[in-house]
Amino acid sequence: MPDTNRTKFIFVTGGVVSALGKGIASASIGLLLQKRGLTVQNIKLDPYLNVDPGTMNPFQHGEVFVLDDGSETDLDLGHYERFLGKSLDKRNNVTTGQIYNTIITRERRGDYLGATVQVIPHVTEEIKSRVRALARNGDRPDVVIAEIGGTVGDIESLPFLESIRQLRLEEGLQNTMFVHLTLVPYISTAGEFKTKPTQHSVKELREIGIQPDMLLCRCSKPISDSLRQKISLFCSVPTRSVAVAPDASTIYEIPIQLHNQQVDEIICEHFGLDVPAPALDEWEGMVDKIKNPRCRVKIAICGKYVNLKDAYKSIIESFNHAGVPADARVDLIWVSSEEIKHSGPERFLHDVDGLLIPGGFGERGVEGKIESIRYVREKKIPFFGICLGMQCAVIEFARNVCNIEDAHSYEFYRDLKHPVIHLMADQEGVTELGGTMRLGAYPCVLQEGSRSHQAYGSLEISERHRHRYEVNNSYRELLTQNNLIMAGVSPDNRLVEIVEIADHPWFVGVQFHPELKSRPIDPHPLFRDFVRAAVEYNRKREATENVGNKNEELAGTTTKSH
Ligand code: GLN
């Protein structure tokens, strides 16, 4: 008899190449099990030596996903939160850096006195204890889904793979499941799918003692049953458990794809869990809306890392979510802030329905951002500024509305006459860079009747932060006199959290990161209203353009008739 009271563990590994979507696969499995009434916790095990990704360049690692408790985590945690609709904490992301940090601190304290401290057992025991802690504490989940970062065959992920091998031994066959995500490439010159890379990656897993129970085969389009049988034969995985995950038009379709292949059914059978079929109606409705929008809007994102979409993952997803209530497809136009500086904003922004400036660090491209904000403020195009984007909006306003010509941020220049953006008081004297920003959830009080208040429908909110600088309070009065609304402030009124301009269709800048809390089933209110404003702007723009075209046509006819 299976032990149904014990937490079940699903270990998700990846093979052949990276970036196959292990995070999305893990989140999708989590969602399906959750919709069957099970409680689920996802954990990401990252093999790098950084304690967290907070100190890494987005080019290296993509976006840093900040949680309520202030931990800076891998962007896959964003997928987990968005799919499962729940907030996670620091226990849900473990890195090799954290493991070694703990072990070395213990060793220096003398806790291992007499012993040689080694990868096996000390590192593996610490990894296992972190995975088990998630199972034993908090909401005591029915299922823990542990995703192992990197690709099978990497040197640095070996201790994690060894740990999950041991966990199977210790927790029991029926309480553990190995799911391997792999690539089945289509070779267009041969007109064929190739299974060899999958065979090799499973062979590599077997060499370290792991036989997968299920394969998720990523491919550009669906593969035939005979190919699945071939994979099954060579990899010793039952054909039924060789699932296919072809490229989808939206990532939110993946759970449905997997469910249609009985992935959740097979998992529950394996664990001996007798639970009802998942209730997916609401989810399917959302996917349907994303796939069949009634209108389209064009929103520009002006930032530094526009060539690396992973750096703005949560923002992209927030737009996908916000498109659902607006019944709109949001086409994102990526504009490099440096190019704007070079060629001016008109060239890039003349036909957009909205502009978003995301968070960022460093001076590069800032002048281009400021110029583009001036353009949309004056042309009354909807604007949304996030963190650095909000700070740039304040600089632009100070310069061009309040006439403080040399207004700037203390982040970029230290000897400023007008640092309208200043270092936060509690950041003074901070020298270490890891985990020292103002991080995580903080409350914010909204001004009655502001756009933000309208959006949230409440006067008190909580949002996640990641910054060192803030609006300089010495300039608050001047900015307010010139009609920049301080629409959100910290409860002690010491920190400006939101600025707005009233005489504009939608102009909102926020010091926090709303994109971290948007969910497909529950879009973030500010993204939702920004997209609505963009739809409205688009309608008006098209109406004026049509009138313009008609007038031109008429003018043409008139000329001809003369
Ligand atoms: N660099 C700015 C600060 O530290 C903004 C940070 C951000 O956009 N996340 O305050």
C-alpha cells in the first residue's frame, strides 16, 4: 500500500540543452496537482556559487525575482508564483552558494570537529535537508516539486543529482518521481525528428543512478506515436509516460497540453493518490482569451537590456495577464534607451499606444529614457514607470516642468546641485552589495481619488521593492506645487512610492515592482489599467487617423475634380 500521508517528491531535471522551460514544466505540473486539490510547494535548486542571483548581471541570469520576504531569487520562482497563484519565500530557492555558506560557517564554528568535510555526505545532506524542510514545515505540502537548475552533464549540478538519487532511496520509490525534460530536435534538411540527444541525456542520467519515470519531450511541433515508442524503448520509460511538449503560443497552455496527455493522472497513479480530476475551466478560459484577443495595442518598453527578454520576464508576463481583461493583445516594441538618445524619441514612439520604462541600474541610457518620458508626457501617451522608470519620470518632471535644469539622480553623479533622486537614509554607509537594497514587501498608502486608488480599489497596498534610491523629500513641495501628485507614500510619509500626473490620460510611476505580483488569473491592477488606457488611446488615435485619411481622400477628390 502506498503511504499517502507522506509528502511526495517530484524531481525535474533537464537534458540536451538549457532553456527548454524546466521552470514552466515544473510550474505546470504544480498547477495540475494543485487543481486536483493537493497542496504543492515548488523549489528551485540552482548550481551556481552566488548566494543569490541578486549580484548577477541580467545578461548572465535574466531577471532577479524578489519575494515578499525580500529574498532575491531565480526567475523560475516567478513562474511558480504565477502558475500556482501563491507567494513563496526564501526556502523555495536554494543555491550551491547558500549550501557552501552554511557548511563553511559550521566548519569554522567547529561543528564538524574531527571530520573531513566533503561533498558526500556534507553537501548532499545539506541539500536533502533543505528539500525535506520544505516538506515538513509551513503548509506541509502533499507534493514538493524540486527543479534542478542546469543541464544533466554539468559538473556543478552533480551534488544536486546525487542528492535526489539518495532521496529516492530514503523516501521510497512510490514517494519520489523523476521527470526529465529533454529536446527532440527537428532536422529540417532530413525532414525528421531526432531522438539521439534524448537517448544520450537519459544515458547520462542513468550513469549517475537516476532512471527517469517520465520524459517531457520539447519539440517544435507534435511528434508521432511511433517516435514516442522509440524513445520509450531506448530510454526504458513506458510509452504513456513519454509526454510531448510542442512549442505553444502561450506558456499558460502548457498545463493543458500536459493534462491532455494524462501527465497529472500518471503522477497521481505513481504516488497512489486518489484525487479528483483537475478543475481547469477558469485556466482554460484565460488561455482562450490570451489566444483570441479582440484588439491589439502597441506598447514600447524602453530599457537597457532590450535584447535580452529574460531580463524583463515578469513585465512581459504582466502584459499578457493585463491583456485578458482588456481583451487585447499587447504587442511589445523594444526600444534601446541609447538609441533614443541618439536618434530622438519621435522615430520610435510616434505610433505607440503606451510607454513603459522598467527598473534598472546605472547611468547608461538614462538620458534616452528621460527624453522618451518627456515625449509621452507632452503627447499625452499613456506612461508607466517602474522603479528607475519612476525615478526618471521625476527627473524629467523636475527638469522640464519645474525648470530645475540640472536635476538628476545621486545614483549617477555625486556632486549634484539638484539630486531630486537621493540615496535612502538607511543605505548610507552600506558597503556590501549582496542583499543590501531595500528589498521585499512594504506597505504603501494611496491618495484618495488617484489613478492608483482607482486601480487597486483600496487605500492600503503592499508591494515588493528592490532599490537604494528614492525621491528626495526636499523637492517634494516643489514637485507637488507643479502638480506632480504623490499618489502613494510609505505609511510614515517618509518615502514617495507613487507619482502621477492628473492632466494626462494615464501617467503613473511607481518605486516598487508591480510586475512581481501579477498573475494570469489575477492581473496586476496597475498593468490592467495601463493596458486599458493604451486601448483607449489606440481607439482615439485610430479614429483621428481615419478622419485624417478621410479628409486626405476628400481633399484628393476635390483636387481631381478641379
Ligand atoms: N537603480 C535604482 C535604485 O537603486 C532603481 C532600482 C530599480 O529600478 N530596481 O534605486
